[in-house]
Amino acid sequence: MRPAPDAPPRPDTLIRPARMPELRALSGLCLRAAAAFETDREMLRASRRELVVTPDSLLEARTGVLELDGRAIGIAQVAVDPDGAELMRLHVDPDHMRRGHGSALLGWAVSQARALQARRMDVACPPYAAGFFQQAGAMRAGEREGPLPSSVRLRLVLPL
């Protein structure tokens, strides 16, 4: 089993805390990222609630925003409690995918969880995203119902 990544951000990027005034823009980023993979419009509509970044989510989880040239191009949220960590979201703007930004955000989330003594990170993701997390060392732990009764989210565990 490989250890979870602790990848630093690329030198031309910065990961910083999210700000309340940018919630709408961050929610748009999450929706665009999901739409790049999810071609089923009904599924995308049903997923909308979990894609919106809310003020409460900023209070409940550590939120990192990946910036490139002063523009938000990615977001990760991780919540940590005594039982472990949960990756609440990880999205990269479609125009910037497949350039290492997702790995940098996952590395940031792992470092946040480790700093708070978490030993594992739980991830619930659509099937199309599982390979990304499995390449980082996550192991499949089951399924749960997705936003539609006929859909599923895979449950993965990433040892830290």
C-alpha cells in the first residue's frame, strides 16, 4: 500500500483559504467541473446541492482554493473529527484539468488531515473519479446511494 500523497502545489500556483465573498464563484467552479464528466443532466441537477459551496461548509471544513495567476481554478474541502478525515469536495476547473492541480489539492487536504492527527481520509465520489483517488492509494470500502435513487457514490478510504 502506498502512503497518501503530500504533494506540494506547483510553483506557479498557490493554495489559500477560501473567502466568503467568493462562494458563488467557487460554486460555479464546482458545477463546471462536475459537468465536464457528468453528461446526464438529470444527475447534474440532482447533484447541485452537494456542489454548492455554502457559508456553513466553510465553517465546518478546512477549505483550500488553488489559484493560478490570481484566479481560483480549484477547491478542496476536508473535515476532520476524532474518527478521521472526510474529503468533502475536490474540483478543478475543466480548463485546468490533467495538469497536476487535482493532485496538489489532494496533497493539501492530506496535509491538513495529518496536521490534525487523522489516520485516514474517507472519500465518497462518483465512479468516474475513483481512479484518481485509487492512484493516490485509496481503497474501495463500499458504495452509498447517490443523488438519484438509481445512482451510486463509491466509498473509498485513503490511509494517511
